[in-house]
Amino acid sequence: MKKVWCLLLMMFGLHIAQASSLKIATLHPLLSEMAMAIGGEQVEVVDLFPANGDLHSFAPTGRQLAAAAGADMLLVCGKGIEPYLTDLSQSLSKETKIVGLGRDIPNVFLPNSQRVDPHWWNTPENMKRASRTLLREVSEAAPQHKSYFTANQKKYAADMDALTRKARLQFSRIPQERRYLITGHAALCHFCKEFGFTPITIHGISKESEGDTATLAALLKDLRNKDIRCVFTEVGASPKILEVIAEQLGVPTAPLVLDGIFPGNQQYEALFMHNVNTISKHLK
Ligand SMILES: [Zn+2]
């Protein structure tokens, strides 16, 4: 009889353990990191984004979606960076709620444009805002762990504030007239607004679109009148056009992480500080 009770208790215990954890699928490694930071041991995180994938050409395959089966929520960046979301919502089971973590983050527009820069993760302040959205979602889905999630988010927010302070300190040494960030695709508008830089981009939002020769000539003319110290390429990619611009201006190139995908090290702190240190080193 005692054995039967033990067995029943074990089964009951197992049931409680299963019921207490949330399964969270994500479409970006930084969102996985955030989900693990806030959810801790109460969540199982499934990252659907492939290693060395390209954020702008990625769309989850049937196989990747199968890995999301039974997920309570699917975390996405939002702000239009996942154009396939409408189709995706039809492929997912009804139990899986799609949560756009960019939804509470104020829009920042591309220079002289009505287009929104979707790369909100490039500032820790926005990561903090997104973590508050995530906190609300996980607390609603598993209210029994609300205080645990809240404590985790508080620590996460403090970590993000520390990164913002570090960046501000380093950037305080960069003279006002050198505060231009020339990049290939428009990914630093949030960053520039937060830290007081002016973004100058060669392409639009995605990496594929090319500027025409006349535009390039006009851009070069404009850049020669500015105190440009560096042209910023992207880790893992160095478009020829950026090298040409750097050569024409007689300045070096240096790689930044723009899409939040840092090969070999996916941690936010490392990639954000890589950007801060690289910018600081070349513009101060
Ligand atoms: Zn991008």
C-alpha cells in the first residue's frame, strides 16, 4: 500500500513539475537569452533561429516549427522584421500565443523617412522595456511564479542600466562633431537616438538593397564635409561599397554587430559592449 502511495505522490509531483514550467519558443537568440533570464528554471526555451542565420532572410521551416509544438508562447521581435508572422500564426497551434516584444518600444524612424527601424534591441534601455513586456506575459501564463519572474526581471533591468551607464561614460569622450555612425543597413536608429549619434546608412533596412551611383556620389560629397573617422561594417560581412567609401574618405573600417547575432557568443552584454568599444575606439 505504501508503495502505491509513493507512486501516486511521485506521479502527482511530476504533474506539478510539468504544470509549473512554460515552454517558450523564440525567433531570435537575444529573445531566448532574455526568456532564460526572466523565466529561469520555470521555463523551457526553444530557439528557432539557426546558428549563423541571417535575420533578414530567415523564415522558420516546418521542421523548426515542429520544435515549437506545444509552446505556450512564441517570442518575436516585431516592428515588421518578421514579415511572415501572419502566415506563421496560422501554422501554429491555438495554444501558442505570439508575443511581439517590440510592441511597447517607441518607434524610431529612419532619417528623412516614414519607415520604422525594427532593430530595437541595439539599446539596453529597449531590452529593459521588452523585459517588462515579457514579465507581464509570463506572469499571466504562470501566475504562481510571478514573484520569481519579477525578481529576475529586476536583476535583468539593473544589468541593462549598468550597460547604459558604461556606454554613456565611454561615449562622453567622443566630440560632438565626430558623432556619425556610417553603416551598411539602417540598424542603429534606436542606438543613435539613445546615445546622441547621427546614423548615415548606405542601404535601407535590409542588407540586399543597393544604392545607385548618383546617390553614392552625393553621399561622398556630403561626407567629405564632415569629420568622419570610421566606416562601420558588420561582423561576418563587409560590403564592398563600405570599403570603397572608407577608402575614398581615407578612414578605416571596423565591424559592429547590428542584427543581434554574434557568432560564437550570443550574449547581449558581449555584443553590446563590442559595439560600444568599437565605436568609442574609432571616434574618440
Ligand atoms: Zn538588420
